Amino acid sequence: MKNKKLRNFKILNLKSSILNSQRGGFTLIEVLLSLVLLTIILGAVYSSFFTVQRAIERFDGVSLKYHEARTALDIIRREVEGAFLSELRTQNSPASLREAGQAELRTYFLIEDRDIFGKTASRLRLTAFTSTGSGLSDISYSVEEKNGMLKLAKTAVPAAISPLQNEFPVEIIDGIEGFTVETFFNNKWVRTWNTAQTAKLPDTVRISIAFDDRGKKVTLTEYAHPKIGKQL
């Protein structure tokens, strides 16, 4: 009887040990399932992170392009509104003034219709009071090609000294799809103007910069009205 009780006690202890060992650990299948689930969750988290990161980078790039285009348009608008025109020509100045280097200033306002790779690439040249307050300057805006892409460049020099062609252009905005300068004349928008022929400044000038926004062409536009006396 005593041996039977001892045997039953040992059996109960063995069952208890087995149950405790089962409760305290994980089987190989459970570990593998946990690893698979962890891999799936981490993959989803990393995928979401990189998707958001790429979206932020694209947004920053596009936002920068909008900012650059609006800044460029604002500067050009202010310079067009400060355009200055005089009919006095150097060759008409007295010989004494020409010899002394005091010949009258030649001013102008020119719009040229050009294209590069089939994209509008207007050239704007004018004499104007600059937006920086540095006085009367000869200013030029033109589109140049660089590595298959278009960029808008600016040249500006004091009107009384060296000609524009001797100056190095400064890049204003790159990666554009077009730069258009137009003036309203005879009830329509035209892309050419030459004060040597018209003898006056245009009444209204429309300036546009086009660029790519994730495959969509976006065009920003400013209107300018020269405010200084048309002829002096």
C-alpha cells in the first residue's frame, strides 16, 4: 500500500513537471511563426517610412521650384515696372560731350521671340532701375541650355559703363520648361517688342515661367505695367 502511494506520488510529480515545462517555454513552430510575423510587421513599417520619406523629398523639391519661380517673376515684374526709356542717342550728342565720355545714355526695351528644343525661350533686354536699388542698369534675361535642361539666366550692369555682352550671366532658376515674355499690342498678345521701332514702352507685359511638377506642366505668370514716364 505504501509502495503504491509512493508510485502515485512520483507519477503526479512527473505530470506536474511536464506541465510546468510546457507552460514555461515555446515550441520551435511558435518561434518561427513569431519571426515571420515580426518580419512582415517590420517590412510594412519600413515600406511606409520610405514612402513617406520619398513623398517629403518630392514635396520639398516641388515647393522649392514654386518658390524660385515666384521669386524670379517678382524680381522681373519690379524691374519691368522700373523700365526707363530715353529718345536721346549717343550719336546725337555734341562732339565735345562724346570726346569727354559724357555722351547721352542709350536706353531700350527689347523682347525677342526664341525657342530651344521647341520650348519657348524669350529674351528680355531693358534699361531699368533695378529692384536692388543700385541705380539705372542694362538688364538681360535669357534662357540657356545646360546638360539637356533649360535655365533662366540674368545679366545686369550699370547703364553708364560696360556693355552687357562682357558680363557673366547669373543663374536665376534651372530645370524650367519655358520662359515667355509678351506684351499686349493691337488687342492681342505678341512676343516681340523693340523701342527702336515703337519709340515707347509697352503698356502691359506678361511674364511666364513653366516647369514640371511630377509629370504635369505648371505655368506661373506675372503682369507688369511700366510706371516710369514712357518717354523722357
